[in-house]
Amino acid sequence: MRKSWVSQFIRITGYGLVVGFLLMISAGGSIAQSDSEKLNLENMSVNEIVQKALTDALYYKFDKWFEVFAQAIRRLEGSPKSLKNRIDSMKYNFFYAGLLGELGQTLAFTSRYKIREVADRFFHYSSRAKELAIEILDAPDSTVLEKAQANLYLGGAEGYIGIFEYGEGHLFTALINGFRADTHLEKALSLDPGQIDAHFGLGIYRYGNSRLGGFGNFIMQGGRDLRRVGLDHIERAIREEAPSKPLALKTLAWFYISEQFNPNNSGIPAGKPLSASWSRSKALKLMEELEADYFSNPPYANFTGNKELAMMQALQYVLDSNYASAKVKFEKILEVTEDLEKNRSFAINPQLTASVKAGIQFCDLMLMRPKKNDATGQRSACLKVTDQLNFLKNGGAMMEYGAKKIRSELHDVFADKLDRFSRDMNC
């Protein structure tokens, strides 16, 4: 097993979705919709359209929104360059990039795993949103509210470009864009506290810099630990129903899962902020909210499930040593993947299936408890756990994040669980 099961899952999830969507976008044709999916866009504001698009992304309904956004951009680019048209075009370009960014995040794009056409489109629409935001800020007739909006989208676009540059290995450029993003998001809120989505962007920036630490955090935040500040920003975006709420819920759940194995929290008493128990409680609540708000009664009859929520739940169960429930969630991921391949004709990378099956095998291994007088069963369990320990010790990873630090922490989590299992079996 050269690649780890969760590493493959993060890198490959949704691969076929992107390929299918790119083919459709390139064709530029209209998207056939059932009566239940027809859109009454004329009576919806841009923010309402965006929130619907981001919610539909949870159900893998990207296709119609790529076309909606592309048509809107073409219309606005061909219209008179009024301030209103530039503002609307800025928003559509930004959220087109946002949908591509959401796909890229689901795919865990890195320098080693990337679909170039997706990355190029992501950079194109982010850059265009940035250009339009600067034009609006420079316009002599723009109002305070319009300048606030321009700062919001400029900061968001700079954040997107920073993510892109980081993935390309251009760390200094990513750092500069991150600093600019922070400045413009702060400016948006100072001009208009109603720009709630700025809290989501600032939350990611504050938390992410603090969580990863190192040179970037020293330069950008003076080395301060602003994790709580970042988490509070994202919680506010959720509480005040920001258009980005679906993404904010998922992001915050991942952050609280991450805090449960953060070694910097080891000395925090149970129940205190950032302790493992406190973070676990927060993560569980957020996953329950995602389930209740979006998946308990999905709007599409053919929706099988959301792979990312299942993956969050699987990892939480692994952290809780509840391997039977983790196995169920990995099986759910497999079910969703097979549905997307067979019933929606998405050419998903076949390594995804292999990696999820390997995750199921990991759970099966941890559930093995042969009786003490069962020498054959004990020998089999010991051989399997030794194989996985050797895999980790030789540089393998049970879960691979883009961030090396978090990847290393997860390595330690799985290595510790395997070590304990080995000792229990007297291997």
C-alpha cells in the first residue's frame, strides 16, 4: 500500500466532477433542468443566487451554476461599463472562482495533484474579480457602501490568489496576497459592518496563520496565537447568516476536528476553550447542524450523500476510537462515489475507491480482538499492524493534508493508535 487511504481520499474526491463540469463549461450550451430545478433568477439578488449555488454545491449540483454565472458574466461584459454592472460582474467572477475553489479544496489540489484547466480558470476568475474591485475603488462616484463591497471582494480575490500561489509553490507571493487580503477585509468591515462574509475570510486568515505558525505567522501576525479570534470570526459569519454559510460550517467543523489532535493543546484542561473535549463538542455540533440544515431532507431525490461530511464523521469516529461507526462512514463514501460514477457518468479517479476500501480495512484491523488463546488470530492481527506501522515509519501517511505540519500531527495520531493496538496484542 504505497499511498495512504485518507491521503488518496482527500486528493481524489470529486475528480470526475471537475472533468465533467469543464467539458460542459467549454461547450457553453444551455443546461437542461427538471421542473423542480428551474431557477427564477430574475426575482433573486446576486447574494441569493450565490447562497443557492453554494448550497447546491453540497449536493454536487455545480453544473447549472457554472452556466448561470458564465452567462451573467458574458452579459455584463457586453453591457455598458456602469458602476452597477461592474459591481455585479465582480461578484459573479468572484463566486465563479469560489465554486472552482470549492472543487479544488475538495480535491485537495497541491503541486503534486492538480487539474491544470481547473487551476487556470480559478486564477482567471479570481484575477478578473480583483481587477474589477480595483476599478470600483478608483471610481470617483463610488459610495462608501460600494467601496466596502469592493474591499470585500478584493480581499476575497487576493485570498483566492494566495491559495493558488501557495499551491504552485510561490510562497512569498502567497504571503503578500494574504497580507493584502487581510487588509482589505478589515477595511470592508470598517466601512460597513454589514459585510458579514468578511468575517469568514478573516477567520480563515487568523486561524490558518496561527495554526500553521512558523515564518508566515511571525511576519503576518507577529507570531501571536489568534486561533480563537479566527474561530470567533467564522462563528459570527454563520450566526449572522452570511451567504458563505454552507462553506463556513464545513470549514469550522474541519478546524475544530483539527484542534482535537493539535499537540499545542495537550496541557489545556478538559472543557476549556481549545481543549480536545471542547473542540470535539464544537465539531459534533457543527456536523449535526450540517446534517440537519442540508442533508436530513435533501432537495434532490437522486442525492445519495455528501462525501465530505461522511469523511468528517469518519475521522471524528477514528479520533474517538469508534472504528465500527468510522467503517460505516467510509462505506458511505464508497457508496456515494460509486453512485456518481455509475449514475451520473463522472469519471472519478479509480484510486479513490481503492483508498476508501483501504480505510475500511484500517477500521477492520482496529476492530480485531482475537481471544488470548487464539494464537492464529493474534498472529494475523500482529502481522497486519506491523505492516501498517512499517508503512508509517518508512515515510507513509495515513492522512495527507496540504499543510505539512497538520499532516505530521495526523501521522502521530494513527501511529499512536497502531502502537497501542500492537501492545494490546502483545505483538
